Amino acid sequence: MALVDQIRASILNGESGPGTVLSQTDLAAAHGVSRIPVRDALQALAAEKIVEILPGKGARVITLSADELDEIFDLRTLLECDLLRRATALADAKAHAEAEYMLQKSSLEAERPGWHAGDWDFHRTLYLPAGRPRQLSIVEELRTSCVVHAAGYAGLASETQQWLEDHRRMVQAYVNGAADEACKLLHSHIIAARNALTSVAM
């Protein structure tokens, strides 16, 4: 696994929580490399808005205020519901089969380390038929910020079964071509995620 992927995984899995300072010197020693590849990896993560660079020191894992978190979830609601509405109208039998497969796969991965990757794969699969790669990229960035913020809160695991039920109902509406129902479910799903996160984080 590339250095940038290792550092990213440690952040998204909660090993380096929000506000953690990532020292170039410490990371270089831990990974057995010079400071140059560490610097490059941190610059790449800064471009993904996972860390902020601390000149001459390294980087700090992002932290989000309540207002910033609200803004991110508001944007997610707008962009993701729009993608799902477009995708539901355009999805064919192959897209339906892929959504059902990803539902099963992500359900198996839901309570394991790295669950966020399976969750994103599920939502991304639903949204792909919309044919909006730039919008999808923005959504991925917003969702990653949420994962960074949520990674340290084990209590969120108690919501897993409800979220999986939300996924199942979304796929059912998606396959049936019921865009309004799918978007209503997704909107509630995102708002519930915001409420769960803010209840433990604030």
C-alpha cells in the first residue's frame, strides 16, 4: 500500500482523529522513509481536504465546527438527492443488478474496519447512471470530510442496522423507478447521519 494510502487509512479508521498533528519526522520514522515522500503524501491529503498543512512541521487532521458540519450535510443533501433522482430515471437492468450486488456487499462490510469504503461504493453505484462525474467527485470529497469527523465515535455503530435498512429500501425504490420515494429515503438517511454525528460530537 502506498504511503499516502496508509496515512489516509489511519485517519479514516480513527487512528489519527480530528485535530491530530501528523509530524513529518515521526511519520518518516514510523514508515521507514525520508521526509520527502511524507511531505508529498501530506500534500496529497491536503488536496483531498483531509488534513491542513502546518509549514515546517507536518499537517493536522481536519476538524469541523458545528456550522461547517451543517453546511457539508446541506450540500450532501442537495447534491446526492439530485444524483439519485437523475440516476433512478436512467438506470437500466444492469445498473439495478449492480445496486443489488453492492447492497449485499456493503451490508457484509458494515461493521468491519474500513466500513466507509463499502458505504461509499454502495452510494456511488446508485449515483453512477446519472453520468455526472464532477458532481460525484464533489460528493465524495464531502463524504470523506464526514468520515474523518466521525471516525473516532464508536457510538455511531449503534445506528448501523437502521442505515442498512435505509439502503435496502432505497435500492427497492431505485429498481422500481420510484425516484421521489428513493430521494425521500436518501434525504432522511443523510439527515439521520447528521443528527447521529452531531449528537455524539458536539
